Amino acid sequence: MKRKFLLALAAAASLTGCSTLGSEGIGSPYYSLIRVKPIAVGDRSLVVTPPREWNKQRPRLFDDIRDVEDWTLNGPYLDGMTFVSGLANGKYLIRQNRFEDRQVPKFRAEMSAPEIVSMLESL
């Protein structure tokens, strides 16, 4: 009986971050509510207006990227959107072993939109 209670408690605790009931960080230390209004993302050089409320995930640390913002509707394993800003010219989007068969190309400031899409698809 105690084991079932602990499992139910753990399941309930893990789902609290996926709720949109909280407001601006209340309810979960990992997520904060993004309302339907214009909001500056990343290094604040881009302003987006979401069509519905999203949950902003707590920032993670990247090596070469100054500002990254991750949003999700139902949790990071189900859906998500990432805003990347501040990636310097000649840096990689991810850390990778240089001996791997598949390599993600370096970001170049002069990349065209199709090249950026190709870089993201190679992830």
C-alpha cells in the first residue's frame, strides 16, 4: 500500500511541470507560463507572439550559445520549440566528436535560410 502511494505521489509530482495552471513560474521551478502576447526571446533580439499559452523551460547551459530558450506545450519529450540566438560565427550548435560519421556543420553568419534548415535537419 505504501509503495502504491509513493508511486502515485511521484507520478503527480512529475506532471506538475506540464500544467499551464501556474503563472509566471509559480507551481514549478522548471517551467514558467508564457502568455499570448508579444515577448522577446533569447538575447531579446527577436520578438514572437505565441498563438496560445506555452511553458518556458528553465534555461540549460550550452558551450557556444549565449541565449537559448526552450518552450513546450505538453513536456519536452512530447513537443517543443527552441529559440537559439547568440550563436557565434564558426561555432557548432551542439558538441560532437570530430571522428563521428555524421557531422553537424558549423554555423556561419552568411548562411542562407535553406542552409540553416539543412544544418538543423542534420541534428
